[in-house]
Amino acid sequence: MEEYRGYVIEVVENNEKQYPYKAIARKEEEQIKHKGYSKLQAIDLVKGTINLQIAKIGRASCRERVS
């Protein structure tokens, strides 16, 4: 398990030949999941999604301040 920006990331084996690993990031009720060719790829994909989500929240709060 690994922590990243408030999320706990866990990698589990996936029963698919093409994507043998699945990373699941959890924060309270929220979950982000990605499959990957390797553990590292699955983790990187989850981290990318977390970064996008945080950026969206940041842009939304900037728009509220401008209005």
C-alpha cells in the first residue's frame, strides 16, 4: 500500500491476461481504479487521475472566486 495526496493506493492482481494488475485508490467514500500491464503502470495511471481530479477542483474554486 502507498499513500498519495490523501489517497491510499492498493495494487491487486487482476484475472485478465492483457492487464494483470489493478490499482485502487481510496479516500473516504471515493474510489479511483485503473488496470495496467504492471504494478507500476497501474499506480501511475491512478496517480494521473488523482492529479486531474485535484486540478479540476482547483479550477472550479478559481471560477467561483472570479464570479
